[in-house]
Amino acid sequence: MSKLPIIVSILLYILIYLVRWQQGGWELTVDLFKDQREAMDAIITNLLPSPQAQLLSGIVLGEKKDLPTGLRLALRDTSTLHIVVVSGQNLSMVAGFFLALSGLIKRRLAISLSFLAIIFYTLLTGADVPVVRAAIMVSLAFLAQIMGREHDGLRVLTITAALMLLINPRWLLDLSFQLSFMATLGLVVISPILLKFLRSLPLIGQDLAITLGAQLMVIPIIAQNFHQLSIVGIFANLAVGWTVPIIMVLGLITIMAGLIGTGLGQVMGFFANIFLTYFIYIVQFFASLPFAWEYVGEKIWVVWVGYYLVLGGFLIAINRKK
């Protein structure tokens, strides 16, 4: 009898959702720092060589710059393209990285840094719809954790996504929405389970749990849409993911230094260039491997449902064992 209100609520939601689908949805666009972002992009272009400059503009500013064809294909083949474009998955990974610092600093401070990273990235990149959606989902999911309600993270994320779909029901078919939701779901649900086993690994344990959590959830979406499965994607993301917050910080310092003077900007740009060059080298190295990726043909939805069922069963089993 106690389940009746839940069933009624679900049915009512479905009804409202179908009505909103017929009505259409809203698309909000807010770009408060467009001129400042373009000025920052010009400074980066002046201080760094290509393709490091385009890479930094994509990571820090969300600028859609034309990368060299070889590098773009390498990013695609290693499933790291999301890092250099404005995407919900990228935001989730960046916020998750700061959350992983809870092993080194106080947990509340780590989550606060995650919030600051979310707000900063969202505003600086022009508050595009995909980023705003991801920012809301990640923020509320992390809010459950900062309030000591870690187990409510899944519930908060689900309710948030459901409410957002009432704003625009057609987001359900949007690739960026799917990636944002599933990547955040991986961070909230899967990463904590994996971290129980990987915490003992020095240096890479937390990063590996975060990378695996997000990647395992988005694999079917990427494969279904791009018909390509990156065999080295997890390893490539692990190898370069830790550099993203560092590149963002050094990139901002380089921009501020460039505003003061070109010479100082070049000095700071030298340090940013080290990590950018490392990023490019690692991506190209993994992409050059003969088994870097495999073609995936069109699959019916039952295949991917089976994938998530197997993944869920495996995670439940290892969680109970732990």
C-alpha cells in the first residue's frame, strides 16, 4: 500500500512529460563574458604555439577552435575529445577530480572546490545549454554528499534530470544530455564502489576510480552514436585526466600574466606548455597503437540494456563482497 503514492507520482510525471513533449521545450542562452573570453583567446594564441594554443582555449575557455586533423582523430580514437570541447562529461570529470582530493584535504573543502570549478567553468564558457545542464546535475549530486547524504546522490541526480526534462522533454534524445547524466551517474554511484578496491593504489587509485566510473557508463552511448569503441580510452583518460585541472590553473595564470606583459605571459606559458605538450604526446601515442579502437556496428537497444544489467550485477556483487 505504501508504494501506491510512488506509482501515482510516476504515472503523473509521465503524463506531464508527454504534455510537455507536445508543447515543446525552452532553450536558454546566457553569455556574460563573451568579449572577455575572446580577449583571453587572443592572448593564448599570442603566447603559445599551435596546437597547444587551440587545446588550451578548448579546455579553459570552451572555444571551438580547429585542431589539426591528426590530433582531432587521435582525440576521437582515444575517447578524450570530450576534454577539449564544452561537454557535460568534461565538466563531470573536472568536478570529480577536485572531489577526489578529499583523500588529501578535508572532504568539505574538496567538494567546495568542485562547486567553484563548476560555477567558473559554466560562466567562462558562455553557459551553453549542455554545460548548464551538467552543472546543475553535478552540483546537486555533490550537494547530497556535502550534506552527508552520499546514498541520496542517485536519488537527487534522478529527480534533477527528471525536472530538467520537464523544461525541455526533447533533451532526452540529446547526446550531450545523455553523456552528462550517465557520466555523473558513474561518478556518484560507480566510483565510490570502485574506490573501495582502488584506494590502496598510490597516486592513481582515486583518479582510476573516477575515470572508470564515468567511462563505464558512457561506453554504450559513445559506441551507439559514433560506431566506435576505444580500447585504450580508459588508459588514455587516466594518463591525461589528471593534467586537466593543472592545465586550467596554469592557463588562467598565463592569461593573467599576459594581461600584465607579454614577457611574463611567455614565462608562465612555458609551464602550461609542458603539460599541454604532454597531453598531446600521450593522446597521439595511444591513438597510434594498432588496437586503439574497434568499429562497432549498429546495435539494438536490448544489447546495451544487457550491458548495464551485467555491469550492475557485477558492481552489486563486488560491493557486497567488500
